[in-house]
Amino acid sequence: MPRLLETARESFWILALAVIVLFAFFVALGAFAPGDVLWVTLLVVALCALWIVHATLGRRRRERDPSVVRARERRGF
């Protein structure tokens, strides 16, 4: 069950990023103005904020390879 939840969570973030990119693409293409579809714009802005928080926290949680950390410490970085 935990593996399934992990897959579902990562799938959600990939889908959220796809929605953000599609919205930006269609706005750049001129298919619609962000002010014309205000509720979609607000949804995408909220998704952007959530994705930025997810990416920031994910980077902090990611485990580092101990051999790389030791090599860095040995070199003085």
C-alpha cells in the first residue's frame, strides 16, 4: 500500500506540472487571455504555488549519497 500511495502522489505532481505547462502554452499561443478564464487562472496559480512548495521540500528531504558527502568534506567544500 505505501508504494501505491507514493506512485499516486508522484503522478499527481506530474499531472499538476503538465497542467501548468499546458496553461502557459495556450496563453503564449493566444488561445485565451488569463483574465477571460479567471477561475482556471486562479487554479493554475494555486497549483504553481503548491508545486514550488513541493519541489522545495522535496529537495530538502532527498537523501544524499554518503560517499559524495565524504568526498566533498575531504576536498574542503
